[in-house]
Amino acid sequence: MSNRDEFSQKTKDALRLRASNFCSFRGCERTTSGPSDESPDAVNMTGKAAHIHAAAPRGRRYLVAMTPEERTDISNGIWLCAHHADLIDRDEVTYTADLLRAMKREHELHCDRRHRDALRAGEASADLIAIGPDIVFNGEFLGADRSQWRFHLQDFVDGDLHDLLMFVECFERAPAIDRYVLINSFGDGRVLSTAPSVSKERIGGYTLTCPVYPSAERISAAELPTDFALSEDHDLMPTEDGGIAEVAGADALPQTIKRCLSSQKGESPFHKDFGTRFAEYFRLLAGSPWFEQILKLEVIRQAAIPCIDPLDNRQYTPFLCVERVYGIELLADVPSGNWLPIRLDLEVKGLGRWQRELSICVPKEAVKRTSLDELMAGPLHPIQS
Ligand SMILES: [Zn+2]
């Protein structure tokens, strides 16, 4: 077994994204990946997620005191071109951990500024589109009818062409909950009815045709079921006669939303599909130009894509009555005591446009727990010593 503490694929992808696909080395600015012209599913990859403190003993800048978790954390990585990844591993006197961290910070700030300027000047496409949980791309909506949505795919933000083609090929075997398309600018999404088709355009880029089911059923806010009321400090509220206060209908909307957004996907052993990936995104993408847009896609998923209750097979969208997501805004950079204030701007069935500030729970520690069913259903691995 290797004794190297390697980054996970998710961490590598996030490092690449945060660096906007450019080498982070001061003054380099080489682009580190792009679609290959040789074959439709090949991608030129010249970038590397390099370790600041080495992944294994005797590597450069290795720190004995670090735990494997710290060594594989995104904070210990820097995205570089192949040339500069080699260079920093030949010379640790010049390329100290402090210098590398400074370069990384500068480059990420530069990417963030450039992205915001481009958006303001209308040069960058503001539209992010998600296909399933692992693919997000910059693209343009080309048209729709009741049964299909079509897009022009410009470049990948998360995943790559290989992942997209795998998604198409393995569509029938993918969990039902992962078969969806979300569009940031619409604030809406659909369940895919069959696999999307991908075709290469002569002028560059790809056209993606997504067969979709009609919009998921929503209930009116007035029909929201009875729920326990929650106080300002997120606790149950006793009533004067010794019971617990309840709310229903439109009054139950804030906490329906709060509960969904505060649950981390995979956290509940009884309903592993329920919840969001906010904690994961926070750990990997906070401070990058895509962060709020990727969070918005995740909110759209809660509004538009049904999950399936494992107990009674009932299908429902987690927000139940939200028809469209106009926006999510973070009102603080970091959670305070795990609570993060946000502002939501939504279209709610029966209420119309609904804007509200609320706090959601985003645990600072990365949430990664194996659910009970995964443990019980998973294959047995021989224990390696
Ligand atoms: Zn470079």
C-alpha cells in the first residue's frame, strides 16, 4: 500500500477550479487543460495538484507533525503546470511552504477579480448548468420544448468531457436521484427521462440535448404539513401549557427550507439522499468565484428535483412548494458557531415571490459519514496492514 497521502479527485478538481485552470506559479499563467482535438473524449491535462507539504516522508517540505487529513486537505494543495510542479519539488530552499501559499492566495484572488470583472463587462457567461452531481459547465441555453432542453457547452467547471460521456453511457445504472439537469439562470431544473446526447460542433464546443420529464409536482405553501416551531436560536419552543409549539402552512416554510439546507447529504442513515452538499462546497470552494453559483445550483436541486422517501417510496421535492430559485446570497464569509446567515429569493406556489433571511447550519468540519445502509450493503474489503 502506498504511504503517500494523495488528494482525493474532488480536492484536485476543486484546486483546478479555484485556479481557473491556470498555473498558480507567480508570472506563469499557463493554461493547464483543455479539450483535445485528437479524439472527442480526450482532454489534454498538463496541470497538477501539487502538495505544499509533501505527501510522503523524504518529499519536499514534508511535515512529520501533520496528520494524513491535514496533508490531503485542500489547504495543503496548489494547482501548477507540470513544469512548475517539478520545479518546486527540486528546490525547497527557494520554494518554501510560505511562498507557495502566498502564490496560491495571489493567484486565487486574481482569478476571482478577473471573473467578476468579466461578468460585469458581460464577457463571461454567467450561466452554470449541472448534469447530475459531478458535472457542471459554463454554457448557453439554446431552446426547449416540453420534452427536451438543449444547451451549448462552452467549458467545464466541474468534471470533464470524459465524465460527461461516462454519465451518458452509464445513465441507466445511475441512481434515479442523480439523473437531473439544473440551470442557474432559470433557477429551475428537471429530471432527465433518458440519457443526454452530446454532439461536437464545427465551431468548437458541444451541443447537449437533454430529454426531460415535465416539471415536478409542487404543493401550495398553505398545504405544508404541521411542523415543530423553531426559535431564533434554532431550538424547539415550549408552549405555556407544557407542550411544544407547532406551525403549519406558509408559516412552516422557513423551517422546511432551513431543515433541508442544514442537512448534509449522506448524513442521515435512513434517508441518505436527503440534504445538500453545502459543507463539502464550503470546504472546497469558499472564496472562489463559482462558490455562490454552485450553492445556487444546489438550492435549485432542492426546489426542483424530487427525492424518494425510502420508507414509503413517496416522491417529493425537498422544498415541497418552491417553484423557482432567483438567488441565494451569503451574508457572512464564514459560519459563526456553525450557523451561516443567508438571504433567499424564491418563487413559492401560492405565495409568489418570497424573500427571506435565515441561518442554516454548515458544520465547519467536513461532513463525510458512511451511512448505515452503505456499510451493510457494501462489499467486504480485506483489511490491509
Ligand atoms: Zn507554471
